[in-house]
Amino acid sequence: MNMLKLAVLAAAVAVGLAQAAEAATFRYSTQNDILGLDPHANNHGVTNAMKANFYEPLVQRLPDGTLAPALATEWQLLNPTTWRFRLRANVRFHGGEPFSADDVVFSFDRVRQQTSDMSYTVSAIERITKVDDLTIDIVTRGPNPVLLQDLTLFFVMNKAWTERNNAVPVVRTAGATNFPNLNVNGTGPFRLQERVIDTRTVLVPNPQWWGRANHNITQAVFQPIANPATRLAALLSGEMDLIYPIPQQNIQQASQAANVRVVQGPTARTIYLGFDVFRDDLVDQPGTRNPFKDVRVRQAVYHAIDIETIRRVTMRGSSQPTGLFIAPAIGGFQADMNDRLPFNAERARQLLTEAGYPNGFTITFHCPNNRYINDEAICTAIVPMLARVGIQARLVAQAMTQHINQIQGPGFNTSFYLLGWTPGNFDISNPLRELLTVDEGGGAFNIGRYRSARLEALRPMIVNETDQARRTALIREALTIFRNDLPLIPLHQEPQVFGLRGTVENFDMHVQEDIRLFQVRMR
């Protein structure tokens, strides 16, 4: 063998050894599985974070909260309601299909289906038209200062692949096994290798991704572990490289463990209680009057809750009690309107008597047990607080998949429940539409079917107002209506707590709580 061939062989071996040395499998876990892989089906934090590894929007939100180009490289406002977007050239889907304007127009039509939980991302858009293969015009229903923020979770699918696999209809049921919930063809930095519901989701890098990958992951394995103790044990033993959340009572233990570090900070998620305010009877007690239609009963529940005890005992001092359904990080937050009704059991009993319930009543209380930090423990703490004022709450705590299917649909089968919400666009317009209104296809998570004619009128005004002072005045009016009607009772903003092994060299925590695999580096 001549010297040239030896040199080439040696170089090839060196490259192979270097690649082998850099090969890294990243294993991570949280307490509940994703609800499916269809980018237009379920609006759920862990699910959206997973989808973002496979599918991409026109505009992306960076870890520091700023917006940046993704599948669109630039945009300009042609007139108050028309935006022109230039699309990224030479992008291909995982299956090899070229990305074009046709895919954006198709995805817009698909995400607007009634069964889509992600339709809010395009709710302000009247139409999207193709100008040429790499140019589109987006026409909004009115001037829209938050359009770019809305688009950060509008994921683009390949038109031909979706149609070829009979995947055009959106199936929202959590855990559905239709084709797009088990298969992926996006443009994102990772491809799907394996999906076993409630067991694991395995991802591998997309070598044709247009972006710059800062990771050195050769495979990522996501494994839901519902039991907190088991999840923590998996981290301490080295079975997992990252877990979240770490239970509050185990933070000190994890912090003191060898080769483990704890990373924690605030989130933009508000945990809240919700009521059925539209049925005449309780959903599971036909013939029994629904007490929550009376605002005095909702006020009584509010006064019955000792939020300081929940903060101090259940949440170990890590939560931030709130009187609003949005966090300080969300556009539209009003600090001077964030006070809560005081804990006052006597006032709660008076209100119940005034409402015609001097002896209280019995209710079923639906709660997740593997989604939010200490979710079942929060509900368990609330039960005796309500009993103290005469409300006997029967707690039904179940996995998030079952919880969502129970309270959301079909039929919104709950009278009283706990849920959490992080606005996908980081603006008040999102929860106003999804949690508090029902017009124009909104209210996917307005579980109690609350409706205020004035709030319905205010929402599009808030969306379309470009003058900040006028927009703030409209927001304050909307928040005043909310505080008077109390269709929801905000509890607190929850923290985020990640546990990482020393195997993880780089991990950026940000308020969105999602794990961006293309930024994770392993040692």
C-alpha cells in the first residue's frame, strides 16, 4: 500500500475515532408523556416542546425570548393588514421533499380545523396566499402587533406527505394512534426514530437540517416517568442525563448528590382552578343544581383557599401566588391588578349561605397527577380547605392524558378542575382567546364555557390595537371583568426545576421550559 493510501486510511480512521468519541446519547425524562406528534393537534407544553424538534414555524422564539427567522428569513408590512414573508430556500423535509409556499398554505388550512388545538396560532389571520414558491402574503383580520409572536407555534407540514398518508384530518384526542401522531416528516433538526406511547420517543439528528446544530447528540431518548421518586432515582443512578421537574422535597437531596446539579428558575405558567359556569346541573349529578353558576360560590371557593399554606408547605416556598391568569413575563401583565382575594373562611361561609348553600354541597374535583409540580398535592391540600367551609370535594386525580380527555372533550365533562397555562405567544391575547372566550372558534380550553359579551368584544380590539396606551386600557378593562366574574381562580406561577448529570455540558434554561435538543451538548 503506497504512502498516499496509508495517509488517507489514517485520516479516515482518525475521523471515525473522533466521531465515535463525540457520539452521545442524551436520555431525559419528565413526569408525563407527550399527547401525540401531530403538530396541529394538542396544545400542551411538553408536547409542543417535542414537536419543535421535528417541525418548524416561520418565526422562532430564542431562549432569551426574542424572535428570529426560522422557515421565513425576512418579512415586511406592506400595509396595516398585509405581511409579506420570504421563505428560506433549499430547505427539505425529512422525507426529502422540498419546502415551499404550498406547504405553508396547506398547513394554514389544516391547522384551522375545528379539531385542532393549535388553531389559535393563526386565529388573527384571514388568509395566506402564495406569491411564488418562496414568497407568501399573510393578510390579518385587522392590524396585528403580535402576529409574529403568534406564528412561533404555527408548525409547517409537508402537503404531499400529509395527503399521501390520509393525514389531513386533525385528531385531537390525547394519545391518538392515527398516522401523524405516530409518524413525522418535518424540516426540523431531529428526525423520529421510534415512538412507543407512554414508554419512549427516540430522536436522531437530521443531517440535512438548514440550521446550525450546537449539539453533539447522536441519539436522544425521551422517557416519561410518572413516579417522582423513580424519576429522581433514574437521575441519581445515571440512567437519565436530565429530568424535570425535581420534586420540591427532593431538591436538596439532588443538589448534594455526586455528579448532579440542579437548575431552577421562574416560569410563565399560571396554575389555576376552573369551574363549569354554563350547565344548569352538575355534570356528574343530573338533577342537582350547578352551584358554580353563581359568582358568590366562586368567590367563596376563592376565599376558602389558603394560598400562603400552599406556597409554604406544598410548594416549599418556590411558587409565586397570583391574582391574574398571566405571569409578569407575559405581555399585558398589570402588576397593580395582581392582588388576590384574601383567605377568609368565615366570608366564604357567608357567601355560600347568601347563594343558597348554608350547608355547602358535594362536588367532584378533577386534577392531573403527573403534569405540574406537586399538582395532586395542591389539589389534596385544597380539599380540606373547601371542607372547612362546607364544600365536600371528591378528588379524582389521574394522568394528564386521561385528565385532558376528561375535562376537555368531547363535552367538557367536569364541573371543577385544576389546570395550568403558558401563553404560547407570550401575550395576553392568547389566554383571552383560549381560556375566556368562545366566539370565532376560540375557547379550546374554556372548559367551563364562560362567556362575557363585553370580553368577547374586547379580545379582537386588544389583538388589533397598535397604540400601546389604548391597548393597555383595553387590557385593564378585560382584567376588571375577569376579576369581577371569576370564571377561573389563579393560584400561582410555578417554578421549573431541572436535574442534570455531569454528562451534560451545556443546557440553557428559559422561561418557555422546553428542552431544545439542538443546543444540548454532552461531555
